[in-house]
Amino acid sequence: MSETPASILLIDDHPLLRQGIKQLIGMEDDMDVIGEASNAADGIQLASELDPDLILMDLNMPEMDGIEALKRLREQNISSRIVMFTVSDQEDDVVAALRAGADGYLLKDMEPEDMITQLHQAAVGKMVISDRLTTLLAEALRSNKPQQTSRPDFDSLTPREKDILRLIAEGLSNKMIGRKLDISDGTVKVHVKHLLKKLNLRSRVEVAVWAVEEGLHKG
């Protein structure tokens, strides 16, 4: 564990909820809330000023919603991990958030200790998704797959691409994969683009769900 606590920024328009999360995180030695915002615009500003390790952001906010805020943060190359924290378990919202670059999607009705466990995972570079959404994502992947498309072919990948696929399935970010394989973020991005094309999948989330379903993440 690193000696410096993981820095967290909260973006949510409910003050009581922010207060509750701050108190929960405050009991953890390895995490620290360094800022909070009650709307997306202020949150984006704070993110660029504070450069937190992790941003926990609501999906439904007035004026600018979480998806739009997420897109803007990614356009500004904010390197923080960004986890959506919301009441919505709608498939469209989950898929839209993950496609827009979210590193996780957690539901507000989860148990406090489960949330803390997931935040610990997110802080060390893992993708986090509430348990009951994993099945929903797998079903969305199956129903969205074009009929004529051949099944993804694992053997079409190079050894390096297979390594990266397994690490994506473990939920690691490009930065963490690069560190683990001793290659640059940019090189990882190129490999990810190639393996998506070869497997005929549209996002790293689809890669992760498919790899877990096929048992490839254990290999």
C-alpha cells in the first residue's frame, strides 16, 4: 500500500449524501476526500485544479448530467479514475457511462462496507461495477451483437494482445497495464485498438465481459 492516501473528489448535488460518504471515507487511513462540488461545472473546475486520484460522481445532476461531465473531463485529459455513483440501474445509463470513459459504475443503494471495498479497488486502478449490473452488462453485450458477426477469435490475437486482454479482464486501466508490462500508455492504447478490431468488439467493457464469460481472464 502506498503511504500517501488516495485523494478523492466528490461531485454530487445532495449535501447529505456527500457528508455521509466523507464520514465513511474519513474512517479509512488510505483514502482522503480532498474536495467536493454540488454541480458538474464546479466539479470539472476542481478536478483540473486538484488532480485527484479518484472522482466519485453522480449521474443525475441539474444543468449538466454526469455523462456530459464525464465526456468533458475526458476531453480535458483529466487522468483521474472516474466512478459513477447513482440510483440508476438502467442498462442505457450503465452502457453510456462506460462508453464515455467511466472507470466504474456503483449504485447508491449498496451497503457502506461494499462501497468502501469498491473504492479501494478503484483507487488502485481496477474497474468497479456493482454486482447486480454485471449480469445486465453481459446480457446487453449478447443482445447488441450483430447476428452475422463471427464469434470473437482469441487465437487471432498476438501474444502481447492476449496479455493485454487478460489485464483488461482484470479491470486494469491502460496506465496500470503499461506499468505491469513495462510499455507506455500510448502503446497499450494501440494494442487495445487492434484487439477490439480483431475481436469485433466495440469497447474495453465488452472485451472484459466476453473474456470473463469465456474464462480467458484466468489464463
